[in-house]
Amino acid sequence: MYKNIIFDMGNVLLRFDRDLFMERAGVTGDDKTLLMREVYLSLEWSQMDRGSLTEKEAGDIICARVPAHLHDAVRKLVAFYDRPIIGFDGMYDLIAALKEKGYGIYLLSNASLCQHDYWPRLPESKFFDGTLISADVKLVKPQPEIYLLLCQKFGLRPHECLFIDDSTLNIEGAYYCGIDGIVFHGDVAELREKLAQKGVL
């Protein structure tokens, strides 16, 4: 019997749309291709999620290898992509309904240290009983240690938890630790159906 619902953040609670972020930063054409590689597909991005680099440190390293006219865009993409936050229609109501039914609501996310700055601005955040962010603990999904640490920190039993993430690899990591999961494909109505199939709603 499930007692706790664990949510990922990026592309579950808020949209992580690289093309949109590029557009906001005024990046187009060949510059877009360059920054997609040098920012989002960079080692530094992974190091921010692991807490090995701050946003400023990562931005400085990336700026050192791209043309000067892109430096402002790099810093926006690294540290300010959350302005404004864009969520998924219906997710707020879904989490509110889960909370009303008495489920524990938790966050487990690969995210950099600036997550603490924008998390309170996410409307759904008020429903959460606890959060665990990769950068704080120097672990990232799908490492089994991070799922087990979440359970240990909040006194959760893995078999009583259901994890929702947009990454199949992260769901597999949860299964490895005894936590059931649902892959979120961006459709809250579909997610509701899957939750109902598992007896949650």
C-alpha cells in the first residue's frame, strides 16, 4: 500500500525546455547549437547537479571557452532559467488531491544549489513534506544511494513509496531500491490514470 508519493522536479513539476530558455536569452542559429553543447551537454552542468560546482563557477568555466558575445547568455542559461517558472496544467490540482487524501509528498531531484532560491516560488512546493536535492548530498539519480538516503532522511519505507520522474533510467534506479515508479510523459491526465490504476486516486 502506497503512503508516499515522490516527485522529480524538472519536466515533472516545472518545464525544463532548453529551446525556450535559449529563446529567452536571445540565442539563435549557430550560437544556439554551440551553447546547447557547451552549456546543457557539458560536464559542468552535471557537476552543478552533483554539487561540485556553483552556478558562478560553472558559468566562469563555460564562458572561458565560448565567444565573448555569448557570456551574458551563458550566465542566464546557467543560473536564471527559472524566471518565470512554467509548470504543467493540472499538476497543482493533482498534488493538492494527493495531499488531501493523506499521502506524504516528497521531492527527489537532480538539481543545482540555486534550486533552494526558486523552489519556494513553485506553487506546488507548499504541499511537500520534504525535499532532497542532489547538489546538497553529492549524489545524483539514478545512483541507488540517493533513493535510500531520501527514505532514511524522512523515515520512509521503499515499498510504501511511488516515484514519478520523466526519466526511465531514474525510475529504474528507484525500482532497484524497492520503490515503484511511473514515467511522466508531460500529460497530467495520463498520470492521473496511471495513479488510479495503482489505486492511488
